[in-house]
Amino acid sequence: MRRLPAPLVAGLAGVPLTLLARSWRIELAGAESFRRLVASRTPYVLLTWHDALLPLLWQHRRLGITMVVSEAAEGRYLAAYARRLGYGVAFGSSTRGGVRAMLGAMRALLRGEPAAFTPDGPRGPRRVLKGGVLRAAQRGAAWVVPLHAAAERGWRLRTWDRLLVPGPLARVRIAYGEPFLVGPGQSGIEAAAIRAGKALETVVREVRWDDAVTATG
């Protein structure tokens, strides 16, 4: 079956998704350090699990973030919608195009612009950290900002990541970890991977409602 062009899908799905997102009641936890990075125009990398993408895309729209997404059709649909929200896009994955995606993200960081990665994307395993994001942050001299989002009510799709779709008027909680820099060399990457894993565990706990909503679809 022939797939529809990504911009067309984004246009058709984007209107109801935007209306839904505008109804969310978003609460932020631990965002002070992140706000300082944004205000100072310091390059940073947002680090989050793939299942939290939708509310985080909405919350961080129009910040000039370059987002790393899959080259697969689903990734192109997501990229088309992300562009409508003001994101830049670097295509790649852990299995194909990953070097090109990392270079695209690094170029943004070296220009002083932020980037966003889902370290378990594009196909999982769910919530298993892959290290490409940390190398990009290291080479781009960027701060790593761990964060996560959950909703009081909504849906989890029956996809590999159990993608979260908050319901209409749902309370959505976004938790930010303390930003950190990746040290030099391989030892810096290894230490950052341990720190990133612990930080992601912390923000998952802080959103309170993680995995509380029902899987569907």
C-alpha cells in the first residue's frame, strides 16, 4: 500500500493534535536550570525516552531545537509535524544514517543551537540508553538536560515504545534533571552514560504518573 507524503499526513493529523495539545494543563518540575540555559543561549541537548515525545514536542516548540528522528516513514511523519512546530530535523537512526544524524545535531550545537535525542529510538529496546547522544554532546560542548513527561490520563499506543498521548484537558507533568557536561575521552562518555541513566530514572519517578494510562490502538 502506497504511503501518503509526510507533509500531507502532518497537515491532516496536525490540526486535531494541536487542538488536543492546547488543552493540556502542563506542570513543570525542576525547570530552573533549563530556563537559565535557554536564556543564556548556551548549547544544550534534551535527552528523553521516545515514549514521552508528544508532550515534550509541544512544550519546547519554537526554541530552535534540532531533533534527531528516524529515516523510516513514521519518523518522517513525526519530522513533518515537528517542523510545523518550529523544529529543525536531522534524519538518522541507530542502524542506518546514524553518523549523518549525529553530524547534523553536532553542527547545530556548534552553531550554539540546541538539539534533542531519544536515546532508545527509533525502534528500541524501550528505555535502553544508546551512547550516540553523549558523543554529540561531548563534541558539541553542550550541556545534557535529562527530562521526562507523563500524563494524569490519556492513552499509550501499542507500539514498541508505548507512545504517550495525553487526553483532552489532561494534567501533564514534565520533570527536568540537573544539566551536566560530558567529560573528555572515552572515560567521559562512560561516566556520562552512568549519570544519564540515573538522571533519567530520577525524572521518570518525579513525573508521578509514568505508565499510569492505558494502552490502546
